[in-house]
Amino acid sequence: MTGVLSTRPPRWQVLLAFAMIYFVWGSTYLAIRVGVRDVPPFLLAALRFLFAGVALFGWMRLKGTPSPSLLAVLIFVFDYGLLFWAEERVPSGLAAVMMATIPVFMAIGEIVVLRTQRVSARLVLGLLLGVAGVIVLVGQSSHLGGTGIDTAGAVALIVASISWSAATMLSRKLPLPAAKTMSSGAQMLSGGVLLLLASAVLGEFRGFRFQSVSIGAWLALFYLIVAGSIVAFTAYVWLIHHESPTKVGTYAYVNPVVAVLVGYFFGSEALGARTIIGTVLVLVSVVVITTGNAAAQAQHKISPVYTESEPA
């Protein structure tokens, strides 16, 4: 477990780091939505992580940090590849809400696979709320206004969430380096290569011309590389050395809200009763499950295990 350092940094630095993981990560969903309008999704994801991976991995190797074992296939090809693909069909805010179901699948995995968690009334409530939120977002009932999100996109996002959850559980069984920046950089780099191969296999290069990509899409890609993958992740790594894991983990509650609001104000995405109700149900589910896990860990003195957790 990463301990909190006794020497406290200036408060403004802590607030700035939290702002990075709250608002930058939350806003990356809209950047993805903008980017996939002009660039094929797997290619866009590949470019993002290749450049970010080269920067982080190269920096850590220059410092002499050894290379880690990788979970790039699960995390990047399935999780991020499907997320980028889904955002061609699903509004960015709702994509963020769907990805917030990761703790739901983590809880299921801990019960069924790892057997490290017991079924409790609190956990069942959290799972039911999460499922209800997804049903509201995907459902086709006209009573909530509008229509549910694209079915194929919703399925892709659910598979992406399951993939990230599976990778997180696998990481608990595999030796990971102490340097989270190295682990993340290596996974980004190898994941970018795999995403590039997936893009080629899927035929995304046919008919695609870099010259036809708009300035907005290039700016979105630049934002994803620098702000989303390098700056915000560095802030995350710094925070987990200075703040409690529970406080740092609150980004999982804030990111979907930020993504929905950014999509509404800057991406002209709808914000109706369906979106509000579904978002609230999913977020309450996440709070119920994660706070329950934190309480159980504290009671049994279990150290939480962290992986490179970058939702978008």
C-alpha cells in the first residue's frame, strides 16, 4: 500500500492535482467524441497511447527504472479500443457514466472469481442500483423522454468495463513495479502498438487520409495525449503519495458528472430526465459499493491494490 507522506505539500498543489484528475479526466470523454468524428477510433486510441507511452516510458527508462510485465491487451485493446469505438455512437457524457460501472463488475469479480468479498445487503443494493442505472440509460421507454443510447455502443462500453475490471483483478495476482509511472508508460506504449495493429486488421487505414483530419480533431488528440495521459496521470501518481487512497479514489464519482456537464455545455449533448436519472443511479451505486469496500478493508486491515486507473 502506498503510504501518505508525513511532510504535507502546499494546499494549492493538492487542490491543483485533484482538479487535474477530476476535471481533465472527466473532460477527455468529449475530446474522444470530437476526435472520432475524423479519425477511426482504434487509430485515434493508438496515436494517443503511442505518443503518451513513448514520453512516460522513455522518461522512466532514462531514470533507470526496469520495465514491468504488461496487461496491455486487456486494458488498451478491449477497454480503450471499445471506448473509442463506442463514442462514435454514444454521447461522451453517457459513455463516462457507463464506464463508471467498473466498480460494479469489480465487486462481482471479487465475489465470484477472487472470493475476497462476501455478499452483503449493502453490496446487493449497490449492484441493483448500478444495473437499474444501466437499464434506464439503455432502455427504450418513452416515459423518460428521448430514446436509450445505441445498443451496440452500450454493449461495447459494458465489455470495456468488464475488461478493465478483469485486468485489475489479474494485477492482484501478478508482480507489478513500484513505479506506477513506468508501469503506465509501458502499458500505454505496448497498448498503442496493439491498437495500431487492431486498426490495420479492422481496415481503418482504407480510405483514411491524415490531410482530411480537422484542426479540432488534432487538438482533441493533443489534449488526450498531453492533458489526459501525461499531466493528469502524473498528478494521480503524485496524489497517491500525499493523500489517502479513499480521497484520491473520489475521481471515480466526479469524472462522470464532469463528462455529462462538459458534453452538455460544450458538445451540445442532451441532458434529459433519462440521462439525469441513469447517472444518479450509477453514481449512487459506485458510492455504495466503493465506500463499503473501503470500510471492509479498514476493518480487516486490508491494503487496497492499485492499478493504473485512467477511465478515459
